[in-house]
Amino acid sequence: MAKGMTVHFDDSSLQRGLSSLEKALSVWMLEALNEMADTLLLLSRAEVPHDVGTLQASGHVFPEGKDTVSVAYNTDYAAFQHEGGDEKRKILHYQKGRKDKYLEDPLKINGSKWESIAQKQISRKLTGSI
């Protein structure tokens, strides 16, 4: 009867490398998310209703957890303006060509921009450009 041959591979170095890459990727994605949020804030500022600039100036990016960032406008009436009024009062005219959905619309229509930011960020990291 023929004896079988046993081969053992030591993949511990590979596992350590993959673990290190996973940690780095998490940091890189958070950097990409921050860049996306900064870009969304910039794009939304061009659409946010504007009278004296209080709402526009209240926009900011802030972390919401280990891997989440948010873009928000912080005034008592930000949500009212974003939704175009409420059940009782519909906003019919915005000054200076501004509009409602000033966060939602730029987020939705710029999907390729968000993908591009993430791809460029990770690509630069992997190629060592940053």
C-alpha cells in the first residue's frame, strides 16, 4: 500500500498581513467617508435656503461612531426648510434660487462621485502615493 504525503503550509504571516490590511482599510474608509461628507457639505451649501446665511453657516460634518460620519445643519428650522415646510405650511418660494432637499438631492445625484472618492482614496493608499 502506498503511503500518502502530507504537506503543511504556515500561513501565519499571511494571516498577520491580512489582519493588518483589514485594520488599515478601516482607517482608509473612514478617511474616504470624511472626504465624502466634506464634499456633500460643500455641494449642499450651494442649495441650502439662504436669507442672511444662518442656516448655511450652521452646516457641519461630525463623527457619529467608529465608522460613521454625518452632515447636518444645526438650526431650529433646518428640517422644516429641508422638507419644504410641514403639513400645515408648504414653502412655495425660496430666495436666490435655493431649494428644499438641499442635503438629500446632492447625496442622491452624486453616487458616482462618492464611489470615485472611495476608489481614489484606497488606490492612493495601496500605491503609496499618500
